[in-house]
Amino acid sequence: MYQRYGDNDVYEAVAAVKDVLAIDEDRVYVTGASMGGASTFFHASHYPDFWAAAASFCGYCDYLSLIHI
């Protein structure tokens, strides 16, 4: 399981883009397939206020991890 790997990297990358470009913070989306789909589901379910929408494709979902939200 790769959960929690790179969590900070995702949000640091978004912050770096915000420093360079005008980003509407109400329209930040995340998507991914396979391992990226699992990460998409994880981030959308653990940080729902950050993402405007999420689309997870073919990603593994560890629904038991949601119990700790």
C-alpha cells in the first residue's frame, strides 16, 4: 500500500503553481488511473475541502481507511 506517500508533494506542487499562475481555488480538481486512481480517491476522501471535484479510474479503494476520517 502506498497510502500517505507523497501527500506533501501534491499540495506543495499545487502551491507552487499558485505562486506562478492565477488559480481559482474553488476549481482545483484531481484525477488519476490505477495507482493514481487510488491516490485520487484517498486525497478526495481525506481532504474534501481542498478539491472541487475528483475522478478516480480503476483505483484500489481501501474503504476501511475511511473509518478514521
